Amino acid sequence: MMVFSQTKDEVKIEGKIAQKADIQVDSSYIKQYMLMKRKKLEVIEAEKKAKYDRAPISNVSNKLSHANMRHKEISRLKKERQDDKRLRSDKQIVLDRIFEAFKKNQYYGTTDLVSITKQPQNHLKDILKGVCLYRTHAPHKNTWELKPEYKEVKPEAISLLDDDDDDDDDTIL
């Protein structure tokens, strides 16, 4: 069942749709129908424009200033990198730094030694090949260790060795 309702501006059909119905506009009402559709489209277009007009102009300027700040930050980092370039030092100075480091730890990675000695990686590797062994197997994989001839004997170990020698002397007598 359908009910036609009419207001001052509109005519509506209310009810449930039970079957498909095709409606054609009477030729006398085509102009009114086209005006109604045009108004509906204008309302939709106005809503779309309102969505785009809502963006405040201040956001655009913030984006520009953000890009500007990023550019300044990049240029500052480039200058720092140029100032932080590592220069090759004398071999003896680098060796002293390496031996100092190996007094603290037995194994070091390449990047750690580069930061400790403040030398370019290639220059440091050339020096390390003569003084250190590069470990390629577990448990200290990809680390450097001093060659045995460059390792210092700790004083505690010397005193323990001396004590053991004294005990041997007592047994001989």
C-alpha cells in the first residue's frame, strides 16, 4: 500500500516497495523536475566545496616553515660531518690508542676501534692487521684481539707464577 503526501514544495510517495516500479515524469512537469534535480546537484556541489574550504591557511605556512627547518637541519648536519672528518694520525699514536683500549677489554669490534682511535676505517684496518688477530668464528665473531706477542702479562699473574716457583724450590730441598 502506498500513500501520496504533499507539502507546499514537495510531493512524496510513502510506503513499502513490493514490486519494481518505473516512474516517468509527465511532459508538463519536466521543467519543474529538471529544476528540482539542478537544485539538488547545487547543494551537493556546495557541500563538496565547503569541505575543501575548511583547511586554514596557517597550516600551509606551517608546512612551509617545517620544510624550511628540515632544510636548515640537513645543511647543519652536512657541516658537522665535514668538521668531523677523521684524519690519519701517525702509526705510533694510533698503536698507543689501540694498546690502551685493549688494556680494558680483550675483544673489540671494528666500529668500536674506529670511534676509540678516531681514525678512518681503512687506515685503522691496515694497522690492526699487523698487531691484532681478526676473529671469524664464534664466540667472538667479527672482533679484533691482540696477537699473543703484544699482550701484556698482568702483575697478578706474575705474582702467582712466582709463588708457584717458590713452592717448587721448597720441595727440591
